[in-house]
Amino acid sequence: MPAEAVELVGHVVDSGVLSDVLDDVRDYGGDYVVDELRLGKDRQDETYARITVSAASEEILVRLLMRLQTRGANPVTTADAELAEADRDGVFPDGFYSSTNLDCQVRVDGSWVDVANPEMDCGIVVTISDGSVTARTVPVSDVTAGMNLVCGVVGVRVSVPAALREPADTHAGFSFMDSAVSSEKPQALLVSQIADQMRACREAGLKLLWVGGPAIVHTGGAPAMVALTEAGFVDVMFAGNALATHDIEASLFGTSLGVDLSAGRSVEHGHEHHIRAINAIRRAGSIADAVQTGVLRGGLMHALVMQGKPFVLVGSVRDDGPLPDVYTDVIEGQRAMRAQIPGVGFCLMVATMLHSVGTGNLLPASIPLVCVDINPATVTKLADRGSAQARGVVTDVGLFLEQLARDLVPAYATARASAG
């Protein structure tokens, strides 16, 4: 049977990674031999494991090795990566290496080269020009004929972020509310910790990326989002047609989906407000044009335009209108989102499952992210789609944003306290 040796370094026993690796081998119908195992004696010590894995065919072995790399298990072989040329646009060569969102390097001409923009489910294109070698991820839709892409797993190594390699707290023993996703957590403490991370991100000169759904408006969280934007805690916003539409509806008519946000009840002809809001922006030309001409005078989208903060709105088949700023070609929308990822240091995903999963697929695993939703399944699904760094907060979105704004924006807290 074809075989390859892999090695693991870290807290692979305490964290359960070693058992996960061995389970993966068996799940692929393969076999393994533990060649070397050096266990760390103290809690801070790392463990080293060298394991020879085998599979029924070379093809299965390659797929197995790719799977093991998602656990941080890299082949021991130090040969250069195999490169193959794409023979047509939009198609990877056979045997291409399917990337993860982990930090990655490829070996070219005896040297290891960092892969730019780690992203899952992409290929790795290598460019050699004037003696300089670069490597980056590329989605299949952006492949062009003639590109040199990495094939197989030899000459590729990944590294798991420290936060994902930390051992579980084995001293805790039995405890309540110890799951990763729970509504029965001290929310005030979680919000305070998130606020601290946001401050640290801004102080480091990194961007704060938000991914938002229309519940931000429905739950009354838009004023808090405006305060956070004006205070510099929103650098980029990803959303769909709905968030922008209902935010603009709230600004123009005081309603969201026809519900009066101040009284909490439906208003006559309110069901028309969202399409009238869309029409007003389409007549103006764009959201920015509507702000500049005075058509749009408040709300989150107004604040983003006034602060010069970019937003990417990507639509779906369910959309009304849509607004003129919305990408209706999802591939173009993905490209616009990717263009905003460099420089991001922290991501908050609020009340949107599909956009959260989509953004999680674009983000490197090294970028911490927080997912906030009233539905625990949203947070769980995000982690299940490969965003293992996701931290979940299960709570009402409006209350979360209100508390976060009070923590980060003293003037907002004072104004809200004075108001009642």
C-alpha cells in the first residue's frame, strides 16, 4: 500500500488532535504505524509524533494527507512541490492541492515560500519571475490557462494557529455551561472581552470587519451600529441587500419591514416601505449619491458613507430590487469581498448565517472571529464549515450591540443614560 510519514508537534494529546488524526486514517480506510512518540511531561511541554500512514491507492493517500494537514500533520518528505500548468481557464489541473484556511508554505527550488491569503477550497498558484518566487491561493473561477498550480501534498506544509492548538483545561473537571456555544453564559463578561479585542485590533492598526444581517435593524440595534461606526470600530461591512434596504427604510420611513421601530407595531401601507426605499436609492443612483444629495440623512449606511468606510453588498435570488450597490453576480461579489480581507485583524458576524459562512470561507484561520446570533445553530454551522476559530455568543442581537456600543463609545453610553 502507498505510504507516507507525517509529523505532529504541539499539545496534540491534551487537545485530542492525535486521536483525531488516527481516526481520520481509519475513516479513509487506511492504516498507520506510530514510528515515534515523545510525550511532553509538563503541561506547557509539546508532544512530537511521527506516524506512517498508508492507503489503498495513491489517490486515496493524497486525499488522506490533505485531510491530515487540516489537523496540522505535515508530510516528513522535504521534496519540492509538484507544479502543473492549468490547460484552460476556470479549471484546476488534475491532482491539484485543495487549500485550507491555515497558514501555509510551499517548497520551490529548495526554499519554503509563504502562501499569501490563506483561504479554504482554493488552489495554490506559484509565480517565478526574475528569480523571485511567490505563491498565493486562487479560487477555481479565477484560474487562467498557463498558471502553475501545486499538485499533491509533497512540498506543502501548514501550521495551526496557537489558539487552536491550546490544550483543553484538564484541571476543570466536571462543569456546567462548558460548551462552546451556549445561551447560558455571562453575556456582560463576553461583551467586555470582545470590546477589549476590538480595542487591541484598532491599536494594532488592523481592520475590524463586520458581517451583518437585517436583524440588526429589526431588533433596534442600528443606532448602536451607527455609534460604533462613527467611533471608528467598523472598518468594513459585508452584508446582503436586506440589511441595507431595511436600514434605509428605517431612515426614510421609521419602519423595518413595515413595523414602526418606535412603537413596535405595523403601520398602514408599511409593507410597501422597503420597495419604496429601494426605489428612492435607485432613483438617486447609489447609496453614496443618496447621501450626497440629502435623500438619505441617517442610519448605518449613511454613517458608513460619511465615514468613508467600504461596504460590500452581495445579493441572492430572494432580493427585491435590489439596491444599485448590490453585486448580483456572486463571483464578482466574492472578488469584492476578497479585496477587503487584507489587513483585517478581527471579524464580528452578527445575525446572518449565509453571509457568515461565506465570509468564514474567505478568512484565514489566524483571524479571530465572533459570531453573534439568537440561534445557536448559526454559530455551530459556521464552525462545522471549517471556521474552527469561531467564538459564539448566543443572544439577542439588539441587546448585544447596545451593550457593546456602551462599552466602546462613552459618549453613546452617556447619551443613552440621559435618554432614559
